[in-house]
Amino acid sequence: MAIDVYLTFNGNCRDAVEFYAKVFEAEQPQIMTFGENPPNPEYPLPEEAKNLVMHTRLDIEGSNVMFSDTFPGSPFTVGNNVSLAYHSFDEDKLQKVYDRLKEGGTVEMELQETFWAKLYGQITDKFGVIWQFNLNNEETAY
């Protein structure tokens, strides 16, 4: 699978993705908000997070560009709001790439099952590049 660009915004993701859809004459995006997630009683969702964008994407002339808002209280730094998302259907390959990129880097989230992917994790590599990892199957690929 491809490596996709992932852009993060500080509460204005919906405006940004709708703007980019118009600019590039792309289809209107399907937007998933944090409030649409399955509830987790251990981590109640703050009211101000419910309408923020958890995930959306645009096909911009054949390139998959993904977008989200930061979760309230999470750090947001302009310049660090771009990451690369590595998608794979091959668990061994994903694990190998994850292990190699974490050498000298910082694990932000260990590979683990989520409601959207069989495995998901995040690393900032030794060069400061932020990587997201998704192990998908045909049903969960986005």
C-alpha cells in the first residue's frame, strides 16, 4: 500500500478539508467525529471534543490525503502537524518497518488493536518524522 500524508489541525479541520475539497474539485469528504467513536468508560469524551474531526480523507488527483483535529488538551505545534501514514495488509512487513523506524526514535503509541485497524501505532523517528502505522484488512482499509 501507499504512504499517505496525514494533516492535523487545531479545531479547524472541518473548514480546512472542505476548503481543500473545493480547491481541488474533490468529492465532499465523509467526516468521522470523535463523538462518533464507540464510547470508552475509562476515558469519557469531553463535550468540546464531540464535534471535532477524528478522521477524514480526500482523494486529490490520485493522492490520498488524510486529516484530523488534535484531541483537546493534546499538544499542537505548527510544523509538527504533518505525518506519514504507512498502511499494510501484511502484519510481518508492518512490524518490521515499525521496529526499524523506532530504532533511535520515540514510540508515541505501541502497535495495538483499535476499532479502525487490526494494528495501529505511532513513532517519531530519529530524524523527527512522525509515522503512523495501520494494519488493515479489506473491511477496514480507509
